[in-house]
Amino acid sequence: MAGAVVGVALTVALLGSLGAFFSASKAAMTAQAVKGVSVDWQVQLSAGAQPVRALRQIAGAPGVDVAAPVGYGDATSFTTKTGGSVQTTGAGKVLGLPSGYASKFPGEIRSLVGASSGVLLAQQTAANLQAAVGSRVTIHRPGLAPTEVKVAGIVDLPAADSMFQTVGAPPGSGLTAPPDNVALVPLPMWHRLYDSVARADAAAVQQQVHVRLARSLPADPGAAFAQVTGRALNLEARLAGHGIVGNNLGAQLDAARGDAVYAQLLFMFLGLPGVVLAALLTIAVAGAGRDRRRREQALLRLRGATSGRVLGLAAAEASLVAAAGCALGVVGAVLAGRLALGASGFGATNAQAIVWVLAACVAGTALAFASILLPALRDARFFSVKASQADIAKVRSPLWQRVYLDFVLLACSGLVFWKAVKSGYQVVLAPEGVPTISVDYFTLAAPLMLWIGAALLAWRLADFSLHRGRRVVRAANRPFAGGLSSVVASSMSRQRLLLTKGLVIVAVTASFAVSTSVFNATYAAQSKVDAQLTNGADVTATTSASSGLAPSLAGAVARLPGVSADQPMQHRFAYVGPDLQDLYGINPSTIEQATPMSDAFFGNGSATQTLQTLRNNPKGVLVSDETVKDFQLKLGDTLRLRMQFARDHKYHVVPFQFVGVVREFPTAPHDSFIVANASYVGRQTGSSAAQTLLVRTNGSPTQVAAGVRGLLGRGSGATVTDLNHQLHLTLTGLTTLDLTGLTRLELAFAVFFAAAATGLVLALGFRERGRNFAVLSALGAKRRHLASFVWSEAVFVTVGGAALGALTGWGISYVLVKILTGVFDPPPTHLFVPWLYLSIVVAAAVGAVLAAGTSTISATRRSAARLLRDF
């Protein structure tokens, strides 16, 4: 009963803690999605709309917290006079913002220099015009005379992509780059400047209403997405064709829905096997006392107990096990939350935690009754004459063995896995540059069938070796049994059902520990690689200004303590046909000094060869697989890109030669991008300015990043990120899950499972065979003779189960990583094995086996008469 209580407690603790953790993770996904959006809706008003009336309707819509009108006006160019020279930019936008816009929508505008209100210039525009606070800028409007304004401040627009999006653009129309030149003016001034333009050229003027919604959204991202999308459609119906909603918040929540799907995958792959294992342990432990329970029930029946009374006692036993197991499980879940996840509530709300704990208790109670009461119901037939005759009849092999279900499952698993790999199945896709999750649940059958099939195969092998392979068992037992090896082998053969169950439990436990730990170790290692790839290097400084970072910055950074190398990199934009893509200009000879170049980054699988090819061809360019496919490119083709030139800030054609395929690159987006020689890009565009500086450190990236910020100064507008910060973002990015706590939780339970599956199962098995040991003692067997039986069985169950389980766990890890390969960016080149953790698991299992065997042998010190009386 104590063993059954432990099994139920493990089930309740693991299921409750995992459920609360993932429920809290969904709430965190929603919170993070909401937090990352400043303007939830951008309502584009049609030409015939009445702005005042539309604003009133929008402000009164359900869920709207803030609504502010914003004007968009075209500018053919901006001009300023600086030091006797005239600086002119290309086309741009003039935004009219109401008073207090920055405070109503925090995160949209970041003040850099000067005032935060009045006429403001975007950082890149100020750099293009060489303008500063107090400069006078001339705005050239379409169809009207130019007008002059005085600059009050310089700002950064972190959300420029969404601020200047094309509202209502059809899906798949491609991304629209934000304008290079932007001026922000107070809304009354904007109306004075552009109301006349609207009458002359309606297409040059647009009016929007920016909306911030109340944050009373459901915790589940899917439900929150449905609510926000429904409200947006309701508002469009209210406006009756006079407005289209650009649903920024809905887009973020839609991505979070995909994250929730991935969280469910993690729950399925990493959590449920542990819950199933805990249930199997409970059933095995309860089943280990079935023979003793049958004898006691037979004695009760001889003394007049009815079947109802016997079943009532079994129900009382199940109730006691359920109550004690659930109580211990709840305590264990709370402790697991504090030790592994940092909080007893796991970050979930009280209601979420209570729901999951109650669900876990219901599952634990059902498990207790299923493992104790159901066998009692089946045993009720044991007392009939027919049942007794059936019990002594020849036992046939189970049906699954006769139909070779284990081999069928393994073959089906291999077939599903082969099909998924051959078809190039990816969990994470990026159509049109937007990462989404596409789950083919049929592929998930591969690891499931592998796990079940391997467990059944372990049963078949163990049963066959004990029944048909006595010679092998006898030879394996000789180091422990000596001259009794033949007798021990015969005894193990008669006990093969019990020993086979123990070996399978150990194998399943080992496969869970190995697969979970290897997958988590691989995930953690690739998260660091992903963080390095996303951040670009250990420390990265970036600016959006076309003038780039100061040329002297690289030399100054190289002299900072903890810096081993740094390399500048251009980040421009280029049009491939109608498609605007990021372009990175590098020095192929030195780029590896600052950041690692993996073979997985390039289509030919060789970083060295690809960089050498790019270096040998000044006009060479590397493009993505998607671009090669869309434009039907072949190696050596001339690729004419449109790039912005420094002299007039307009886009002109620059010829390149296609020399290779690039799939990943430091700081590059997930969608299409281009890599070229920085020297060639500088000569063609008239500017060799670098917008990114990659820094490799031999010390703390965080400290080096602080030093780089100090060199840049507060008003530079540049952003500095480090690997440690990016690693945290990576672990909470796609999945919004930090697997560190989850890993600690599952691996801790795996250690308990390993100890229980070896020590507890063996101890209960030895206890059930206590009568045999007592008979042997009565016949004159010495302690060393009994030890031969104990250690031979222990080694067979533990070593055999561990070997088969380790092999299965490795296979499951490999299949999981391959199926979830899209989660890893780039995919891992090999699996990572946490040797220290696996050593701890092995130590726990060996310790439990030694404890079980030693206690069993110690119990034989009592007199034979007492042993026989006890059994």
C-alpha cells in the first residue's frame, strides 16, 4: 500500500505541476503578445468618411480604451541648409499626431534629442539631412508650395513597420518597407499643411484612428485572438465601409496561438510519458501484492466473508491509497513548483492552479481504484471451480505477442518518420516571411509508436530470454551465483512474468529519462546557438540610420576589456523584383573573427567554401532558397537589385551575380535576405557605412555591452544587445516558455522514477518471493546462497532494462529532434548528451537496487520458522 501511495503521489504531483505550468505559460503568451503592441488597431478611414463622427464611433466601440486621430501626408522630399550646402532627401511621410500621443501609446515614439513634442524628425531623416534641434527643414508637398518648419527634437520609431503598414493589403502581397524619411508634427499643424493637399490630391493624404484596447482579455491566446478579431469585425460593421481595421494585436495573438500549439507539443512529448510512467509504476506496485491479496481473500471467504465484503475491503484500501497519494501529490506539486519553477503557483492564477490540481487528484483517485479495485473484481472469479481450473490450464502467450504487435508498431513508426523526413515536414514555417506553426499530428505518431513498440519488444526479449534462453541467463548469472547458476536460472524462468514486468518498467523509465534529458539538453544547446544567430555575435551594436555607425567605433570597441574581435557589417535594403529584402554587406575574409559561420547556414553545407566563393567574386551575392525558387535562378545568373544610393537617396539598379544559397545568417530575419561583399556595395551605392558592429568577447558579454553603450553615448540612437539578454528572449520567444524550470521539474521526477522503478519494484518482487526464500532457508540455504538469487534477478532486471531503455530513449530523442527540426534555428548537427545528469540517474537507480537487495538479504537472518510463519 505504501508503494501504491507513492505511485499515486508521483502521478498527481507531476500531472498537477505540469498542467499548472503550461496553463500559466499560455497566460504568459497572451501577456507577452499584448505587451509587445503599442497601437492595437489602426483604423484606416476611407475617403468619404467623416473623421469626427468616425472617431466618436470608434471611441464608443466595446473594449476600446484610447482612440486618437492620426494624419498621414506624402512629402516629395525634405530639404535643409547646413554649413552652406543644401541637403535633400527622397520622398517621405509627414505624420500629424494629437497632443499626448506618445503617452497614450508608449513604445511608438522614443525621444532621443531635444523636445518630445512639436516638430520631430526621425533619426534616419535627421541623419540624411544632417539636421539637429533648431534646424529649419523645408517640406515639399505634392501640388503645393513648400513649407518650412523648425525642428524641436529627434526621435526613434521602434514600431515603424506597423505604423506605416498598408492597412487592408491582401495576404501574400509582400511586406512594405517603412519610409526612410519621416517628420512628426502636431495634428493642428498637419491639418494646416495637408487639408489643401487632400483637396488637390486625395491619394497623398490618409487619416487613421489609432486604438488601444482595454487589457481585459482571456488568458488563452486563442480565445484572446478570437475576441480581438471579433471586435475588429464588429467595428468595421459599425463603420459601414468607412473604415478598415489594421489589427496589430490580432496579428500578435495569432502568432501566440501557434506558440500555444507548440506548448501543447512540449506537454505531449515531455510531460505525458512521465505521467504514463507514474501510472504504470502504481499499477506494477499494486500488482506485486496480488498473490498475497488473493490468499488473504481466500482466507476471508473460508471464514464466511461474502464477495461484497471482500470487494468493500478492496474499495476501502483503494480509497485510503487515493487519499494519501493525492495529499502527498499536492504537497509534492507545491514543492516542485518552488524548487523547479520558482513559485508554488507556477506563475498561474489561483483558479488555474486549483483546476489543474483538482484534475490531477481526480486522475490519481481513478488510478488508485483502477490498480486495486479492478483487480479485486477480476479476482472475485478466482474462487469459482471453473476459474481454478482455468488458472491451472496451460497459459498461452498474450494476443499482442502472437500477432507481433511490437514489430508492427516499430515498422509503422519507422514508416511515418521516413515519410515526414522525406517530405521535408517542418513544424515551423515562414510563408511570406511570417513564422507560423503547422502541426501534422500524424507525424507525432512516430515517437508514440516507437515508445510503445520498444516497450513491447523489451517484454518479448525478456520473456524469451528467461523461457528459451536459460543457457545465456545461466552464463550471465555465474559471476553472482557461482555453482548455483543453473538453479538460479531455473528459478528466474519460473518467475519470468514478474521479472519481465520489472525489466519493462525499468526500460520505460530509462527511455523516459534519456529521451527527456537528451531532448532538453539539445534544446538548451541550440537555444544558445539560436541566440548567437539572432543577436549576431556575443555583443551587437546596430543603428537604423543610413549614415551608419561612426567609423571610429570599431577601433574604440576593440580596445575595450573583454573584447577579442569585432567586425562591421552593412545592413541595407534591396528590391528583388517587387520584393523588398534585407541585404547584408560583409567582408568574407574576416567575418568569422567576430561571429561563427556554421555549415548549416549555407545551401552547399560548407561555410568555408561559400565564403571563399563570395570572396573571389566581388559582384557575388548569396540569396535564399525561396528567392531561387520564386525567380528561377541558376548559379552564375546576373541578379539586378535596386538599392538606395547616397547621392540622391533614390533606388537604382545594381548588377550582382548569383553564387550561392544562404539559409541563415547572423541578425538576418527568418524570411528571404541577401548577403554580398561590403566593398562592392559601398562602391556602387556611394556609401560604405556599416549599420551593424559584431563583437566577439572573451569575458562577460553584458559588461562589454555596457562599455559599447558608453562609447556610443545616450543620443546616438544605436541599440546594443548582448548574448545573455538574447538567450533569455530566445527561450521565451517562439514558445514563450523558459524550459529551464520545466527541465528541472521533469528531470527531477525522472530520478524518482528511476529509483522507484528499480528499488521499489525489486523490493516488492523480493517481498512476494519471501515464501520461496523462507523455504530455502528452512532447507539449509546460507545467506550467500540467497544472495545469489537476489543479485542475479536484480542485475537482470536493472541492467537489461537500462540497456534497452537507453537505446529506446536515444531513438525517441532522435525522432523528436528530427520531427521538431523547425523549432531549432539552425537545426542541430548532433544530439547533446547530459552525462552528469544521466550519471545521477544511474547512481539513484544503483543505490535503490543495492538498498532493495541488501534489505532483502538482511531479512533472511531471522530463523527459518519465523520466516515461514511470516509468509
